[in-house]
Amino acid sequence: MSDFWEEPKDTAASDRYSLTIDADWLDGESILTATWSTQTGSGLTTSNDLIVGDVVSALFDAGVVGNWCVEAEITTATRTKTFCGTMVVRNCC
């Protein structure tokens, strides 16, 4: 598991988070789908997924304070891979 984001997510905010997919893994292919999932109990919800070139993103809402596993399943014409990372959720002011 690797860290996707350095900035914590505020429990009360709706924020867009993105992930750049490595060009070597894409090997010239385009991303067809990006499916986001969050760890049970995290309270995180995702919506409004976007794919722009080699960048995938989603709008994350809510969340319970803690460190949570977030997965992005990326599909091209010839392969699928799940990228895993940690989202830190905090009560921010």
C-alpha cells in the first residue's frame, strides 16, 4: 500500500482527490474505467468520477476520523489493476 495523498481530508468537506496512473503501466493505452472503493467503517463516500488522460479522480464526502484504505480499480482495453492507498480523515477547523 502506498500513500496517495499528503493532505488529510476534513470530515465535513467534499473534496476531489486524484491519482496519476504511471505511463509505464498504461503502456500507451487509455484508461477506460476507474472504480473507487473505500474501507468499510470509513464513512467515506465517492461520486462524480472523472478520467482525464492518465489522471483519475473522485469527489470524496464525509468520513470518520482515522486512516482508511482507498482503492482505485483501473481498467484499460487489455488489463485491470487495483491501486491501493491511505486517506487520512481528520476534524479540521
